[in-house]
Amino acid sequence: MLDPAEKVDAVVDIRIDDGVIAEVGTVLQANGHRVIEAGGLLLAPAFVDPHVHLRTPGREDEETIESGTKAAAAGGFCAILAMPNTEPVVDSAAVLGALVEDARVEAEIPVGFLASITKAQEGAELTEMAELADAGAAGFSDDGHPVVSPGLMRRALQYSAVTKRQLALHCEEPTLSRGGQMHEGPVSAELGFTGYPSVAESVMVERDLALAAYEGRPLHLLHLSARESVAAVRAAFEEGVKATAEVTPHHLCLTDEAVRSLDSNVKMNPSRPTTPRTPGTRRKCRSRRRRSASPGWRPRSPPSTPISSRPVWSRSRR
């Protein structure tokens, strides 16, 4: 049993009465209860996933609110937050309101919907953030796209103070990433793929943290992958910036060596690092600086053509 809030990490007996945990102890009597041997299993409080792609509206062939929340519930999640990069983008009160209404009927578990920071996630003009907050937006994100303009990002932070909703940021400097296919390093050079340098992420992380510090606003950084980004978050946190971040399991456990398989399923944005994440990095993920790990649930429909006839790296996968 693992319960961080109660500081429990132990092998225990659990008695369940009518579907409710009634008692936890080291040696409990069966007292007529059916006994289930649960060796090797883990009991923990339900999880919350802050980074989910429900694909609705627009790609209901890949996922719906009903199917996505049922999958989440089956995996032990009690609530999720859905990203706005859908078709159309969740950038208006009309689109958001329809999602909120549909979730009341279809959702198996509570769902929060983020709205986009900029219209159509094009990075040119802010959405009507106050109107979207009134319509039920849980926060704002241009996930999948950076807000490149520093001035626009500053105004978004200012409006986040008005709406009392937090920004969740995809940190990428596109003039550095340049459509890179994988992490820039020896493996990318050997395979002949365009590299995505880690500084393309970390330089934008540092910029957004500096703007958040100047405006005195909290922010959340999505799917960090570079050690330089972790160092920047640590330094900002120690300076009093209210920054949180998330990391994906695959960025913790895999490296760009996986790309040698030429399996397009291992292509990620941001790209996988060269050096495997060390126990020290994992300790940082358990610290207050990184508050969550999220797989970035993003289902895809089956390919319409055989794998063998499709070009490798045909589309980004997260």
C-alpha cells in the first residue's frame, strides 16, 4: 500500500466492507470475508492526469469523452485535464461550453478542459480568456505549440491574474528545434536525422520563468525533457517563482537509442534525451519542483495504409 499523504509505504492487510476500505493493518482476521491474495499488487489513492488528449471535438474516430474517461477510470484515475489542441481548437466559449455539457452526460470521471492561450493556437492573438474562464476553462495552454512572442506571453500571464486560471506551457524555441526529428546528438548524426537540441526547450523554459517572475504569476511547464530545463525550474523555484512542471514516463526511462529501431512509435516531441534519466533526476521529480508525471495520453486511429508502405517519422507521436 502506497499513500504519500498518509506517509504509508508498506505491505499490509486490507479489509473491505461493501466496497469500502474498512480497516488496514498488518495482521487482520478474515472473519468470514473472502480472502484475495494480492502479492505483487499495489494499492494507492486514485491518480489525476493533468495532460490528456481526448481528441474531441473533431477526431471522435480516435477518442471520445466517454471512451477516454472510461479508460482513465479503468487505469485508476479519478480525474483528468483535457488539452485544447483539437479540431477545432478549444478557443471559444461556444466550443468549450459544448464540451462541458457533453462531459456532464458522457464522462465516467470528472474532466477539466483547458482552453487555448491564443486563437487557433497560432500564437498571434490572445483568446478571450475572461470569457473562457467564465465558460468553465480549468486553465489555458497552447500545448503542442509554443507562444513564441515574449510580449504576447507577458500579456497572457497578466490575463491569467484576472481570470485566476493558470497557464500550462509547451516550451520550444522553433528557430532552434527547426522541425527536428529526434534528439540532437551522436545517434541523430549517425542515423542522419535532423537533430532537436535540448537548448530549444531550455531557452524557452528560462524565458517563461523570467516572465512569470516579473509578473509574479504561477505557471506549469509541460513534458520537460532536458536536464537544463530541470536546473532552470530548480533555480526559479528557489528564487520564489511558483512554477510546477511535469515529466513523462518515457522521458525518464528511454533514450534516443530507441530510435535505432526506426519504429515511428518512438518518435516524441520533445525528443528523448541521449543520457538516461538518473536516480537524481527521479528524486527531483518527487520534489516540489516537479509536481506530476503524465504519459500525455493521445490515442491515434489505426493507420489507413500498411506500416511497411508508410514513411518512417511520418507524424509526431506523444
